[in-house]
Amino acid sequence: MNDVKTEIVKKLGIQENWSALPKSREYLAQYEPKSVDDLPARSMKDSFTSALLPLSQDLALRDKYVTFMGSVRLGRLMEDMDLFAVWVLHQHVKLPNLDPSIPLPYTFVTLFVDSINFTDHIPKNDSDIRLSGHVSWVGRSSVEVVVWLEQKFQGRWRKLTRALFLMACRNATNSAAAIVNPLNPENDGEKKIFTGGENRKRKRIQLQKESIFHGQEPSAFEQKLIHNIFMKTMDLNNKNKTFNVRKIPSGAIWMEDAQLSNVIYSHPEDRNAHNSVFGGYLMRQALELSWGLVYTLNEGRCRLRCINDITFSRPVPVSSLLKMHAHLVYTEVNYMVIVVINETYDAISGEHTTSNVFYYTYSCDVPVNQIIPKTYNEAMWYLDGRRKFIAAVGGEDEKIEGLTQKSG
């Protein structure tokens, strides 16, 4: 993976040492492809590549990845997967008329990370980990990359997880979209993978339209659910009934009491090849904050089961003050859904901007306390978390309702 990072910097022609005024890449505009006809179609095997984390031999590297419990820091692995996805994209891009001495006239940006499900295999800190991947779908300027994570166990590679990265191809100065080589599936298997990418694109568009946070009101079922939760917090035995007095049911906690925040000042060492904060670094910090919240609520007896999705709304300048807030927004039997919101603060303008939103689903050894929203805003987060949970477990409203009733 160290070689991967070095090669990316080399291929993009990025200066290695930090400078507040980086070398201009405007001259590369003359090498940008003007039409998709100028770009040869690529196959999935053209972009397939692998990289290794040699934890079995590199003791210094092992120290960076080990947790205090002896397993591997998943946040570090997510950081590597994001970098590796960029490397896979480098294998896909081919400009036949570009002189090898000229840097690629592209900027690659992570837009979205789709559902990442983890197997039951707990990664060990003293065994090699392999990253593999290839391009699975291509639009005009957007590319989907699939990345696998495996670890060697008793002489065999065992799957840890798989992730889907949606990447944007931008021009050399990151000021406009850039066309990229089309993908030509070569057999029925590749056609099926490509069709899956098309379906995921349509699904993302549909989910965005249906999002509560894009003006879509909750369904009748969801409205009834929130009303029932609200009624559970009312003291119906009190003669002086009032909405101003609410009580927390037994075995439950208020959503406002289940949160954890962190403040991080970003530095040049956390930058990507384009002098913004590296997306993988944000993924690592957010994941570890979510685990910290789970640890405080359940004494560490939980495992990350799924990263539901990760959204990168805008680049984060290196000079930013990062304010990360983790909230427990939904619980179901022994599952917890955590959302982490990354706000960037610009000291010069005084503006706070939400740049990233991360969702995580954890499973715990024992049933967890039910989370109860107190305000309407929290109720919307509750419903959004519930939707993420349903997507993670592949359930339906009736199935989840059955689980709720069974758990009491």
C-alpha cells in the first residue's frame, strides 16, 4: 500500500512536499480528452489489481493497525480501501496519446461509499491483509469501483468485507467533470456486474428523492410509529395530563443522551493528492468515533456489522477545524445504528458546513436499550436510522415490527 500511494502521486505529477501554493496543473488542460471517441473502451480485467498490507512481517506497520484488544483497526482499513479505490481507477484510465512523462490530466474524487457488510471473521493484527478490486460500472464521468478486503488465515484468504466506491472523474484543476474511458463487459458475468451498477445508480437517485431530509414526508406507517413512541413517554396516570411532562420508559434512553463529539484540526499530512483532507482519513476518524460511542453505551461488547453508506458532499480544506458528532439514532433488539456528521469550520469566514455523513450498524452480544427521540428533529433522525437498518438487514416494515414486538 505504501507503493500504491507513491505511484498515485507520481502518476498525477503531484509535489510530495506540502506547499500552501501547490504547483499549478492548468497546463494539463491541453491533454484532457475532448470526446469519449478519443478514449478506448476498457474491460473489468484491465483495472483488476491487488495490494498487500504485510502485517505478518512489518512490525512497525502492525503497531499502526492493532487495537488495544488485539484485533485490527477497521478505520485504518477503510482508509486504505479509499486510497486503493483511487488506484484501481488509475488502472482503468488510459489515454493512448498521452506521453508517459506527462501526468494524468485528471482529479479523482470519492462521492459515495455504498453498503459495506462485514463477515464474522475478526481480523488479526499479525496476518497479512490483501486488497483487490476492479472497476464495475462507468458513466460519462463517474465510475464505480468494487474493493475486496481479505486476510490470510491458516494458509487461505478469507473475506473480511467488500465495498463499492462511487468516484467522480474531474479535470486536472478539479473545476469541471472529465470524461473517462467507457467500460465494455466481455462476458455474461461482467454484464451482470455492470447491470448491477446501473441498478444501484437508479436506486441511489430514487432513495434521494424519498429521503426525509429532501422534503419527503414520512409514510403513514412511520408517522404512526413516531406517535406510538411519543405516547409511551406520556404519563397517562397523571391527572394533570400535559405534553410538557414526559418520562423515559423502562429500558430506554433519550436520544439526546446518546451522543459523542470530537474536534480535530486537520494538518497537511492528512491531505490527498489535491491538498484537501483525504477522504479515507475522514472515514477512519468517523468510524472510530462511532465505535467510541458504542463502547461507552455497551462496554465494548459490540461489533461493526455494516457501514450503510458514506456521503462526501464537498471537499474539506486542509486548514479546516473538523467537528464530528456521533449520534445513536436507532436501536432494534441487539442492533444499533450510529450516524456521524462531519462539520467543517472555516475560521476566516466563520462558516460551518456539513461535508460528510456516515452511517454504521453495530450488533451487540446482549439486547440494547431502546433509543427514544424527544424532538421532531430527533424523530426524523430515528426514522432515517430505521430505514438504514432495514436496508442493512434486508427486511421490511412488517418484519422489523415483528422484531420490535418480540423484544417487548
